[in-house]
Amino acid sequence: MPRKFIELSEKIEYLSILDENAKVDEALEPKLSGEQLKTIYRYMLLARRTDERLLLMQRQGRLGTFPQSSGHEAVSMGAAFAITADDWQVPAYRELPGMLYRGWSIDHFMLYWNGFEEGARVPDNVKDLPICVPIATQLLHAVGIGMGMNIRGEKNVVLTFFGDGASSEGDCHEALNFASVFSAPVVFVCLNNQYAISVPLSRQMHSETIAQRAVGYAMPGIRVDGNDVLAVYVATKEAVERARSGGGPTLVEGLTYRLTPHTTADDPKRYRSDEEYQLWLSREPLKRFRRYLEKKGLLNDKDHERLEAELDSEIKQAMERTEAQIKAEDLKNPTSMFDHLYKDIPPTLQNQRDEFARYWESRHKASDKQNPQKSGARTD
Amino acid sequence: MTEMNMAKAINLALHEAMARDDRVIMLGVDIGPDEGVFRITEGLFARFGDKRVIDTPLAESAIIGTAIGMAIYGLKPVCEIQFAGFDYYNYHQLECHAARFRNRTRGRLTVPMVMRAPYGGGIRALEHHSESREAIYAHTPGLKVVIPSGPRNARALLHSAIQDPDPVIFYEPKAVYRLFKEDVPQEMETLPIGHARVTQEGKDISLISYGASMRPTLEAAECLQDEDDASVEIVDLLTISPLDIETVVNSVKKTGRAVVVHEGPRTCGLAAEVVASINENVLLNLEAPVKRVTGYDVPVPYFSKEQWYLPDADRIVAAARETLNF
């Protein structure tokens, strides 16, 4: 027969466990202890409050432009909770809850978004790469780490994140394909918030889901309610177990929504309607998970108040520490720009360093230069 | 004449070019309803529609690669890469194809396209949003690289770039977008690509720069005039490839002293090419070694320290004094 059908597994699963009204599907509910559930909630709330505080600092001119995480807590935290400390995490830039959970401090984010390289220094014993700004590029690093695990015969996995916009980049395709060909133990989590700055999903792709692209790479793909932390956790956990037992990569798509602008420099009113925003606000991840915990008797109003106060003080302390740190000499001195480029500084660069050090000495003592806020990003 | 800033002047050029030539097509991300992250494409989507102002999926290589196809097909694509820090994704398409089609096909197929991108530091942007890597493009045979320094020359040069028969990289100094206003004439004007401009005549020293670095260079010139009583000549390169060696050489022949200024890293930066050209042509006219004031050979530091990386008037004045007192 010259012409026939090739059978492909084209069915893509969709998973939702805890809906926006906090109704739970008990058959699908993961078996997590009360402590585990409370930990998940704690980091989701910590990230939300940190995000809000960072925004406040940005508005006060104490922070630069930054991309907020609010609305994405379930995808980040649900996925990060499915791996162990020995596994690796390769983030993009909206994975605040998962990174805090993995051991990054709030200070790191306050430094990074305030223009200090020290914010990207991965804490000791944390197997994460730092925030990655160039879209989709980090996915290949994740695959490389996964291939390394195969080469060394280690049973760890890599969890990596990308957005819906990133799914259009060539690097995304290359990463998925490499992971598939080399059976790398990588779980790709797409944080699909339906907009790449202003460009809607319909301009990003004409396929129904991002998850279905998995078919083309012969790997399992699943779309989950990205505002349902339980669904994200369950789907990621399955993918992690499969990867750990030699089953190769998985593509998990979490459908969610940015509750904020892309960054503090953009105005979403230009490209999203208020109706749409309100609809997705009603589906946001924290409220339903809080009600779930309340129904389970794990959290009451008083506990919540206490938790809020505790997190607030944690954030304030981080702020105080950060503000002290950036005033200290070792963080202020720009001579450090030369010090971490190579293991040993080459002579040509040493000359430039010496030249700069003399200049810095002569200048900064006279008057502390202010960083001029010139024109540019549209804050006007 | 109308007073406007550079962002507005570039926007005006895009409006004019699209209105007068329906082959001009815009491609980029967030250039449509959002009107660009720096608002450079304001009003274009509303006026010319989504067939000519195309918000693409997020893929820089695809933007440039498809623009090459369009250009070969007979259109004149003007691409916006949102930040120059992300044009490495598409460098491959420019180096291997845009820059080579004319040569490979012995002139049969050509690529008249423009890649616009905001470059440079000074706006407290986050990581990867402050680079000046124009030298990479100047080092790529087959490309032209144009870098305006003010509203009026930006508008005129963008017209020239769009009308050019070959691929042009048009780097926009983002720190200058809204820094100052200038009179821009009502009627459309062009400026020839490949020509530098002596923006101020002088006898003692030539300060040579382009793009964003023109501002501190002008400041330094004022300081040298006031405090050192020096007669300063200023050369604005405007095009860094092909380089207008004649204008540079004539200036240095007259002054015998020069300082070259740019934001990009020093090693293999534009200043190295300018100095080599001076040495090749007027070495014996020099009264002092030519100095470079540039970015250092490090990634642009995050914004808390970027002002220490960027050449400023103080560094330029210090270099000029060493040259004057040599």
C-alpha cells in the first residue's frame, strides 16, 4: 500500500485537580502531608509578598526594571516541589517561589534587580543556575546537565522553565530535540501565561497547546491548569519519576496568566482587556490553595495572619540587609567588574584594571557619582 | 522645522518611508498594538495595518531570516530587534546570508533590508540590555553599520538605510532616544551612508566618536575649550562601516592629535580601526600617540555600576590632556 496512516500518540492529557472554587478531585489528589502542603503555600505566599515589595521598591526608585512573578506561583512552586535538592533547576526569570524554596534568599533578588551581580551568585549547595534573561537559551544548558547525568550514570533530573514566547525560539526546538535524542532526564516546564510582553498566544503559534509539540519529539506532553499547584506538582512528579528511571524527557505546560505587566516598564492595558484580566484574577493560584488548606484544617485565619506577619518581617529584614550591603565598600567598588571574567586576569585586562582603579580612587573620593537616570525605557 | 527627540525622529522616518514606498515592511516583536518597548513604532500599526507592521513570534533568527527572503523577493523589510543584546540569535542569518547573497550570486540577488536595534547603556536597564557590540557588525564584510547621534541625523540616516541597496545595521543609542530635542526639517532628507561629519572645527585636537558617546565627547570638548583654552575639532563618524577614513585623516592631519571614544569594549573596537587608519595615513603628522577612551574588556556591569564602565567626559578630558601635553 503506497499510502497509509502512521499511528502517532496524538492525545495530549489535560490535568486539573483543584479548581478555582477550591473543589478538589479526590481521586487525583496527591498524597502530601500537612507539613508539605503548608510549605508549598508558604513559599507561594512569600514569593507573592516579595514580588509586591519589589514593585514598591521599584516605584520608589530603589530597584531597576524587573519582571514580576505574581500569578505564576503554582507553576514554579508545584514543579520545584517535585524535585529533590540533588536534582537541578534551570530557571528563566519568573520562578521566584521555586528559587526561594530551593535556597535562594530574598536578598539575591533585591540585589539582582537592583543592578548588582552578587544577586546572581548561586548559593552554596543549591543546584540551580541563576536567572536567565535571554529567552529560551537556558533550555540547552538544562539538556547539557541532563546529558552529563547520563554520562556519569547519576539518577538525578533537571527541571527547567520557559515561557510561551520562548517556545518560538530556535533554541527551544533544539533543546527538546537534543533531550529526546539523548534521552536526557529533563522536565521542561512551560510557564504559559499567554502573552510574550504584548504578543498574544495566537500570534505565537496556531497549535492548540504547547504540550502537543511533545509529539514531534516523541516525548510525553501534558497541559495542566497552571493555577492549580496540585496539578502542576502531580504532572511534574510523574515526569521526574519517569526521567529518574531512564524514561527521558517530558514537556509539561502550565496554563496561567501574568497578573502584572511583563516588567515594570510596560503597560498591559495596551494589549489586554480588563474583562480578561478579571477572569484570570478569579482563577489565580493562591486563593484556591488557601481555601484548600482551610478545608483540610491546616490553616485558619489566625494562622494566616501569623504567617503574613512572619513573611513580612522576613522581607523587611532582607531589605535592611540588602540596603546595608549595597552601601558597603566591597559592593560599591566597581573595580570588581574586572575580577570575575577569567580565573587568572590576563595582562591586558590587568592594565585596564589598574587604569580604572586609579581613576576610581581619584574620582569617587571627591564626589560620589550619581547614576544618571537618562531617557529610554518607557517609564515616561 | 519641528523640534523633536530622537525617538520621535526615527518614528517620523518610519512613517515617511512606509507612506512613500509600499515595499517597506516592518517586522519585530511588540511593534504592533504595543508600538514598541521604546514606542518607536507609534502609530504605524494603526496607520498601515498588520500586513505591513508585523508582530512576529518571538524568534530573532526567524525575523532576520524571513526578512532576507522578503528582500530577495522585492520588499524592503525594516526589522526591529528589541534590544541589541539579543541580536546574537540572528547574527548567523546576517553573517551567512544577508551579507553574502549579492556576492554569492554575483549581483543577481540582493538583500536591501535594515535591522534596527537599540544599543548601549545608561538607562539602568537589566542584564543583557546595555551592550555595544557594533564592532561585530563592522567586522562582517557585506554589512553597512550606521549609528546616529541625534534626532536630525537619525531621521536622515534611517531614510538612507531604507533606500540603500544592501543590508544596513542601524544601531540606535537608546540613552539618546529622549535625551534632547533638535530641529528637524519638514521635508524629508537623507544623509549619505559612509560619510562622517566634522561637527565642530578646531586646530589643536580631534575628538572622534559616534552614537551615544557623542554626548560625553561634546561635554569634554566644552571643558577643554573653557579650562584648557584648546581648539577642539569634533568628528561624528555616523557610519562605522564603511568607515569614512578621509574625513578622519584630514582632521588629524590638521590637528596632529586625536582621541577616539566609544562605549564598546576596547579590544578590536572601532577605535582600534580608526587609530590604525590614522597610522597608515598620517603617522608623521602626529604630535602625540592617539588615545582611546572606551568601554573596558568586560561585560557591561549591571546598572548599579554601569556609569563607571561608560566613557564619560572626565575620562575623555583626561585622555585629551595627556595628548595635548605629550
